[in-house]
Amino acid sequence: MTQSDAEWQAIAAYVDQMATMIELPIPPECREGVIANVMRTKAIAQLFLDFPVPDEVEIAPTFDP
């Protein structure tokens, strides 16, 4: 089993568990697409998580409309 296969199985299990938890039926013909979208979302989020932010950077002010 490759890293990709292991990741696919882990995300598939996550999708199945979350769908059960929130009582969201995922049709079998859509399941593979849902898993692929979660994998893409994870890859995009990882770009932000890996971005180095210096300690001296200040947080942005809160926007209150």
C-alpha cells in the first residue's frame, strides 16, 4: 500500500464517519468524488499550514461591519 492509497483509505473512512455523524447520505455513485474533493481541500489547506509566519507579524484587526 502506497502513501497515496493509505491517505485515500484514511480520508474515505473520515468521509464515511462524518456522513454518518451528521446524517448526510452520500449516494454510492458520488462517494468517490466526495473523497477526491476532501483530498484536494486537504492539499490546499496544507499550503497555508506550511507557510512560515515570522513571530513579529501582528494579527490583523477585527473587522466589525
